[in-house]
Amino acid sequence: MTLSVRGLSVSSLVRDVSFEIGAGERVGLIGESGSGKSLTALAIMGLLPEELPASGSVVLHDRELLELSEKDLSRLRGDELAMVFQEPMTALNPAMRVGRQVTEPGRIHGRRQRAEDLLAAVGLPGTARAYPHQLSGGQRQRVVLAMALANEPSLLICDEPTTALDVTVQAQILSLIKTSLPADSALLFITHDLAVVASVCERVLVMLDGEIVEAGSTREVLTAPKHDYTRKLLDASDLEARR
Amino acid sequence: MRNLVLGSVLVALVVLAALLSFAWTPFDPVKVDATHRLLGFGASHWFGTDKFGRDLLSQLMVGARTTLYVGVVAVGIAAVIGTPLGILAGMSPRWLGEFVMRVNDLVLAFPALLLAIMFGAVFGADTLTAMVAIGIATIPSFARIARSGTLQVMSTEFVLAARAGGRSRLNIALRHVLPNISGLLIVQASVSFAIAVLAEAALSFLGFGTRPPTPSWGRMLQESQELLTVQPRLALVPGIAIAVAVLGFNLLGDGLRDRLDPRLAARG
């Protein structure tokens, strides 16, 4: 198993969450706003605010992350662990050229990479000298993705990476995630868009009020939901109409 | 843009006057000449002479040196100590940040002039003690500005993303926080520079700053006061010089802030 989460709790906001993700597996985490999806992601990354400690166990490649010091964690982050955030408008430093930003994770972890190559890989050749404000939302999200993928992480967490984008750009970003993620990397994809889950993930976890209420293959969960809440989610979405 | 140009012109005027004074002044600024006392504006002494017959323009030019010297050193001290302190307070755990800021408040409660007078009494009044005292008294405003900016930057998603990318705290402070609060700091520096210029003038006026015979705008003002009703020119000339320097640095700071922020520059 690449990632194994056991009994993860964050205050009373996330309660006893357990799941596993294997190498190369794409797992979706769905649920409404405030259900604890993002907190779960931040807990795995060790990026929770100081007043919210996490308990339980998060094991990445036989290493217990919750017990690691900030220093050891920061060695893993950006290398083994990477994350893409929801809002591409604020996820980039406005005062730094994007070329410098994409090569930074590599530089920190001792690799020399060319900004042009990393940016070309996400379809943005020739933008290394641009500042974030000169790029569109979709382009910025590509930059964020290039940063996250620069060191070929073994676990990539995407926290609603397409929510802030319009539908056509969404599709481009999704296919980019699917094609550029290394084959043996695990993916935890957080979203509330069931159509996105259906197109990206093999397995899905449904979260409600801080707990995982249903888990299974995407097909199972989306066609024969067992939990009331999942059924409600499905009814509320337009997934049926699009199929 | 207009601020930047006007501010640069005014500051350049002061800087050029100071630089030129090293090579050339119309007259010896400290030479007493009893036969040419209290001359008005004229062809040989452009701004006239004071009660000792010293050329006002020459004094003004040499005084510009003192003014710039004081401003640069005082703001330098304040920025170099205050900025890291503020960033530290903004990035460290809350209790430590609060502690740093309370100590900061303590220093802030001390008026710059009082501190300078105290320093003058202890270490002897001259330009150096005045600069150091003004600098120390200005540290809290830099620390405060730096901390509030840091707190704002630390709450943004790109800092979270930077941490998710494995960046160390020092790296985040230098590469993410500092560039994004530099606009704030530059404005603070220009305002502090103006305040330092005023404070030096006030201290020299009170006799706690630059010692005679070194020309200083503040002391020129002081020496003018007994003749204020007869010869207002003596107060007006250094007064306008101080106003030009203060205004120049304020405008320059505003202009630079707009220019250095890549987001604002794109619009303008």
C-alpha cells in the first residue's frame, strides 16, 4: 500500500477515518462542503493549523507521518507527497515568476530541472518568465500541477482542483492529471462533482459530517449507492442526465 | 506614475545638492563674514546670508548631507532590525509572536525625540546619537508593518502550497513573505525617512542633534528664530528645504509601491 490511513481524527471535525490507496490507484473523496474532506487532506500532508492536532495513523510507504517532525515532513512534502489546491488564483506567489516557482520543489529536494521542460509538459511552453497574474485560471492550475508533479510524487492529493475553473478548462485539467501522473503514483482526488469522480477515479469514498459513510468502486457507488446520503448526492447531481 | 516622477525629482534635488557640496559650494558654509551680514536674495549670495554673514545656499547644500545621512542610517537601523523581527513574530507560534509584539509596544510607547534626548544626555549629543536614537525608535513601526503583512501572506494558499512543496520556514520567509511585503516596507521606509529628517531637524533645533559648526537644516531654523520677524527668509529657506525632502521621500515611496507591485504595474 502506498498510503494507509487508520482511525484518523481531527478534533471532532474528522472522525475515525480509515482508507488505503495502492500504487497507481486513483481514489475519489466526495462529500459536501464542510464534511471534512479538505481537513483529511491537510492532515495527511501534516499541514493542519496548529490548534487542530490530528490523531490516529497515516502511513506512507511504512512511515508513520503523524509522528514525523516538521523538518522530516517538509523533506517528504513536494517529493513523495504533493498537493494541488482548489484556487489557482491564490495558490501561486504573485511576486515570483512562474518558471522559478515550478523549479523550486526540485531545487529544494536537490534536483536540477529546467522550468521550460516542466512547463512544456503541462502545455505551457514559453511562460517561464511570466508572473502569475499574466496567466488565466486554467493556465495557473497547470503551473500548480507542474509544481506538484515535478518530483513524481508517490502520492498526489488534489483538493477540488477544477472547482474554480469553467467546464472546458476543467476537462483539460482532468485529462492532464490523468496523463501526466506517473503510472505508479497514488491519487487522492477530492471533489464534490460526481461527474469528475466518474471520469478520474476507480474507487470512491463518500464523506459525511467527518466520517466515511460509504466506500467502493466508482461504478458500484455511483450506480448502486448503499447509503442514503450517497443516494441524495446522486439525485442532486446531474450525472444521470449527462450519461 | 506622476508621484514617482515628482518624488524622484525632489529627492534627486536633495541628493545632487549633497553630492555637489563635496566638490563645490558657492562659499565656505562655515566662514563668518561680518561685512556681508544678513544680505537678502541676490546675485552673489543667491539665498542671502545669516547673521554671521555665512552663505545660506552653501549651508543648505552641506546640510543636505546631514539630512540624507541621518535618514539613511536611521531607516537602515529600523528596517534591518524591525523587518526580521516582524516576520519572525508573524511566522512563529502565537504566544511568541504576541510576546515580541508586546515588547515592541513598549518601545513604541517611547517618543523618538525623548529617546534621542536621553541618548544625547548619556552619550553626548551629536548626529550619530541622534541617528541611532531615531533608528531605534522607528524599529517598532517596521516590526508592526512587517508582522501584519506576514500574517496576511501566511494565510494565503500559496504559502500552504509552498509548505506542501516541502519548503522550509526560512525559504518561505525569504522567497514568499519578504517579496510580498516589500511594497509595505518601502512605503514605511519612505515615511520613516521623512519622519527621521523631521526628527533630526527638531533635535538640531533643540540642540540635541548635529553640533555646530556642521550645517544642519534644523539648526539653521533654530538660529533663524530670533530674527524671525525681521528676516523671515532665514527660516523660510531651510523650512522649504525640509518640506521638499519630506515631500520628495513620501511621493517616491508611494510611486515605488505602485511600481514594484507586479499586479499594480500591469494595470498602470
